[in-house]
Amino acid sequence: MILESTISCPECGHSKTETMSTDSCQWFYECENCHTLLQPKKGDCCVFCSYADVPCPSNQ
């Protein structure tokens, strides 16, 4: 299982590698560059599945 994923902000393009939780989905993520609050796209369980290069552990 891969626990690190690079999440990218759709507003400003800022990317950051984060460690994902193995026991819960992350519903919100604030971009540290532009402070946009990301939420999952319709049909996705978390922000990593919507905006990152590796899906969350529950979808791997």
C-alpha cells in the first residue's frame, strides 16, 4: 500500500506530497498556497481520490 500522494490544487496548481491516513477518508484539504478548501468531486470518497496522483488506501 502506498501512503504518500502528491495532491495538486486545481485553482493555483500548487502541489504537495502528503501522507494519507489508513483509517479514514479525508473530506477537506486546504491548499497552503492559495487557501482554497478542496472537497471530493462527486463520486469520490476523499480529496486524494479527486486531486492526487495516488488514490487513498481504501481505494488502492
